[in-house]
Amino acid sequence: MKITNVASYALEQKLEKKDQFAFSQAWCDKRTVFICKIETDEGITGWGEAFGPSLIHKTIVDKFYRDYLIGKNPFDSQVIWETLHNKFRDNGQKGVTVQALSAVDIALWDIKGKAADVPVYQLMGGRFRDRLKAYATGMYRKYTPNEIEETAAEAASYVERGFRAVKVKTGFGFDYDYAVIKAVREAIGDDINMMIDANHGYNASTAIKIGRAVEKFDITWYEEPVPPEDLEGYKEVKASLNIPIAGGEAEFTRWGLNDFIRYRCADYVQADCTITGGLSEFMRVGLLCSIANIQCMPHIWGSSIALATGINAAFSVPDFPPGLEPADVYLEYDQTENIFREELASPKPIVKDGWLYPSEKPGLGIEVNEDLIKHYAVE
């Protein structure tokens, strides 16, 4: 089998004012997605996605990766990964070159799964569990006069739909964070898992102050309390709180996450397949986590391609701890308005009573709507 074509697409959808949202770092007035399509001489096509600036990713894939990929065997995915990574090693150990490589790598795994007629998780070593505990991501800030009340109502609506875990966006200062966490806990009750995510909005001292104030609300984890490069800050926060700490989504490759894991900065390592180097690198990061006895779970953000990728990754991670009663593996499932999550690919994930179940379809398990790509593609 040989690669015959590589196509890339930068997609963009502008959001109406009512659908715009903010996390701790910025307001978002549009959805952007980068998609990579790899075709082969046997008629098998693979799809991948990269998080980040889609037009820059498109330039990297079109101008620097495509020519090398043409004629290669998709099953030589590790050779391809190492070669393309080394191509920018002197000036791209982190950032957009690795993100673009992530999309290529994911597409190669999709091809391999389809060629073998098995789900990607099977090629990654098999499925360790029968289901994943899906948590509804949402609760962003919006242009509304009643933010706290509406955020709490949003969280309650996810519980009514069957979710048994929700993740609340924080990082907006002590008063807002405390108020929204308190309101959401009261709205969802005591039996629902609640994660909080500051999107690296604080330094260690502020993160600790807020964490101590909300410990009583039974937080499942405190995500990205400090910037990704502040490893000492992570360690300080983790040592000061009785809340598990999560992070790692904004780091790149096994080398970038090595110190984060080795220094035990977090209780949950959340490598994102569309950022850190694809499914290949996610497996290597998972091995580092296993050595350190730290649980690894994929972070997910983006379209239905990213979601399908994260689902396969989550089913493939080994039980933690190994034994009769391993911990649940949580699966992030964004619930905010996003046409690229809802309509770019089908079928949708199988979610029942808050649990997500595996697909038996080959590859990533999805079919991509190319008409939608044509409609939203930008140059």
C-alpha cells in the first residue's frame, strides 16, 4: 500500500453572539479546525486532526510534509513520525509543527485500522474496558447577565441528560470561581463528579487559595491550575491541596511530558492526541505514565475526528491500578455549540446513562462528511 495524495483543510465557522464563549485566556467568536486527509492506492482514506492555528497547520502539511509522504507505506507510521519530527527538530520541538504531525499520524492510524478491518484501539493493543465515563465539558462564560445561575442550570441539564460527571470552566478570579463552583455543586447534587478547569489562569499561590476554598465541594480534579511550563508551580499546588491535579494537554511529545511526569506534577496526565504528536506519541506518553504509576487519560477538544481519536486512545490505555477494581477512565465530551463535532462525521458516539461504549467499526470508526468540509474550508 502506498500513499497517493495528502490533502489538508482549514475549517472555520463564525459564532453568533449568543454562542460565543470564554475560557480564562480568551473569548472565542469562531470555531476553527484543521483536518488532514491521506489517500492510498488501495482506495483507503485516513482522516486526522490537529488542534491550533489551522491555516498554519495547512501550510506545514502542504509545503513541508506532503512531498515526503507521497509514495510511503502507511504502515511505516513510526518511520514517518520520526522522520517528520526530525525535519523540524532544530526549530520545532514544540508547537505547530508537532500539532500538524499529530494530524498526519492520526490519519495513518485510521488507514491502518481500515486496512486491517479492526478499530484503531485494537491495533493499539486492545480494549482494556467495556465503557468510559463521559464527562460533559461546558460551563464557559458567555454574554449573559446571569452567568452563575445559567451556568449552574447548564450543568444540571447535562445531569438530566444522563451525564454523571461535568467539568466547569474557572480561572476568572477568586470570587467568580468560588461562586460558580458552589452553584454548580448545589445544582447537580453530591453524587455527580465535578471537575474544574482553570486553563492555566493562575500562579501557584492564587491556585492554592482557590483550591483550598473549594475542597469542600468534592472536586474530582483541578485541571491546569498554572501555566504548562511552571512545573514547580504544579508541584507546589499538588502538595498543598487535597484535590487531585490534572494537566499536560498543552505539552508536546514524550520529551515535553517527560519532566511533567517524572516530577509528579499531576495525578492525571492529559496528553491530547491532536497536540502531542498523534496516537503514536500518546502511546509513548502512556508508557512514561505507567513507569511513574500515574493515570493517563486523553484530553479532547475539536471536531468529531478528534473525539473519535480520543475515544480509541481512552479504550487502549491500561487499567490503573492494575487489579480487580481499576479506576474509571474519564472521557471528555464537549457539549457546547459546535457544528464540526455534531456534523463533520458519523456515527455519533454511543452514550447511555453517562457511559460511552466502543464502536466496532474499523479505523477511527467514523465516516467524514466531505460536503461540510467544502462548505467551511478557508484558504
